[in-house]
Amino acid sequence: MISQTYVSRREIAPSFARNRNTVRHTKRSLGSISQIVIISMITLAFGLIYVAEGTKATGFDYEISAVESEITEMTARRDDLAVEKARLTSVATAKNSTVAAAMEDATVTGYVAD
């Protein structure tokens, strides 16, 4: 008699296992035009961010320039006031000094004739 061995179906075709699909799906990916569009949109977004940050820096430069010019004007005004103060205090000091009190008042005695 011929001995027969039992062979299960699963051993013959493992892809036909229970509760499994027998169809293989291919993985979908973006097309070349879609990839170009996405990359261009990302580049545009980064460009806009770069320009926005650049204009912020320029605005701060204008503010700094205005403050520096105001500082320069006030420094010049302070120097002018320091000179004026020195002139006024020197006149007051000269009037109150003992040397000035001992001097005679100046009078015009005459002019040199031609």
C-alpha cells in the first residue's frame, strides 16, 4: 500500500492564508509636478520669512539712527551751554574781584586826528 502524507493547504500557498488579501498594492507616491510645486511653495515661504526679518532689521536701523542723531544734537547743545556758563561765570567773577574794584572806569579821551 502507498502511504500518503497529509499536506495542508497553507504549506502549499502561504499567500492564501486565512484573512489575508491576495492582491498586492503598489505604493503610491507624489508625481514629479507635485514635488516641484511643494518645493517651490516651501522656498517661497522661506523667502517671505527672510524678507520680513530683513525689513525688521532695517526698521531698527532707522530707529537707532534717529536716536544717535538726537544724542549728537544734545551733546552739541550741552557743549554750547557749558561755554555760555563759563562766559557768564567769568564776567560775574571779574566784576566781584578786588582787582576789578581797584581799576578806574574807562573813558574816551579822544581820537587820533588824521
